[in-house]
Amino acid sequence: MKKKVIGMTLCATLGMGEIVPAEAQEADTLSRRQQAIVPIAAFTAKGDTERLPEALNAGLDAGLTVNEIKEVLTHLYAYTGFPRSLNAIASFIAVMDGRKAGGRQDTEGRDADPLPEGKSLYELGMEVQTRLSGHPVKGGAMDFAPAIDYSLKAHLFGYLFGRNCLDETSREIATLSALSALEGTEGQFKAHLRYASNAGLTDGQIQNIVDVLKEKVGAREAWRADKVLVANSERKYSLPEPISDVFPRGKVSTMDYFTGDVYNQRLVSPDVDTPCQASNI
């Protein structure tokens, strides 16, 4: 009862007093602008151009500038490839045309300053990558394929991260969200947890990415991210893996009991107590 009274009093006090900005109430969650990056990045990575326009509109409404969204979509070419990035930019052009036709005025935002002089993109990228990683990145794929090491340092961490029209925190939010939308990227996601932390994201804010993925993108994308977070922390339980099909289609049946193509998935096998089987045909 005391807890209820205290809670009611606090709510009443806040209601009568100064309104606290929403972004200041939860210091350990992403701001509204940052949350808007999550579905934009995930749908870009998935190539989901049907749902992307809604996310782009929501991002502008949440306060992202036009140049910030352009930079998110450009940044993701390094993680999703040029085709997905270019398709997303084409979707953004259509969204902007529609908003202008409807009389909407969106903030253009700042453009990137010139990159520092006196350093090559590779040198700049090595500095940025080492700072975000916490140590020099070498060995493994970097030694096996030096060209990929150069591309990562010069193109990604040198040129893209060097463009200050989008802060490093936002870049890591976009990266983690995009990796969550892709199959088989658990290793890269885990590495970027350290990068995101060094860029200023708290554990709660990273967990908030999972919440936004679950609400705005899909259960499987949220599950992919959450299982890596659980493995990387002391938390015991992750989100359950989504079931895409309760009764799998199974394999093509070779039996002669049917005409046409038939798929047979055994669900229950016979045993000593129940000498029969059940299958999904």
C-alpha cells in the first residue's frame, strides 16, 4: 500500500509540476530519434522496401534530419552491400517527394565537414577502429585477406566513420540493427557490442535496440540480437526462438499412395505404447 501511495503521489506531483522531457526520463534507453534508426537500418538490411517507407517517415517525424537518414543508408552499404543501400536511398527519395508534395518541410541538417588533412583514410581508419575496438584489430581474416583489412580501415572506419554528419553512437545503433536483420552475423554483432559500448551506448540502451526490433521489425530479428546479448552477459534467459511454421512441410514423399508432388513430415513416431504414427502431409 505504501508503494502504491508513493507512486500515486509521484505521478500527481509530476502532473502538477514541470513536464519532464520524454528523452530525459529514461537515461538508460534510446532517445526517440535513436529508436527511429533501428527499423530504418533493419529494413534496409532485409531489403524490405515495402515497410521501409513507413520507418523513414517515422524517422523524420521523430526528429532525424534528412542528412542523418541519408548517412545511415550510406553507412549501411559497408554491412549490407550497395544494392540494399541504393534501394533504400531510392525509397527515401520517394518518401521525400511525397512529403514535399504534401507540404511537409523537413530539416536538412548539417553536412559532413572535410576529413582531417595530413592523414590517409587508412591511417584515420586505423585510429578510429582501434579506439572503438579498444585494441588494434589484426590477425584472422585481416591477415588472411589484407585487402579486406584495408577496405575496413580506409573505407568504413576512415571515410564513413570520419564523416561527422552522423555521430558514432548512431552509426553503431544502425550497425547492430542491420546485423540483427541478417542471418549468420552473430560474430560481427558480438564484436560491435564492444564498439557500441566504446561509442557511448549503455547496456540498457543496447537492450533497448532489441525492444525496438521486437516492436517495429520482427520477433526473429529481436531474438537474433538478444541471444548474443545473453551469451555476452550474466543474464540466463533470452527471448524464445520464433516458430515460423508449427508443422514443417517436410520432404518430398516417394511413396506411391498419392498423385502429384506430396510432402511428408513425421510428427510422432510409433513406440511400444502407441503403435501408430502421425504425419503432416
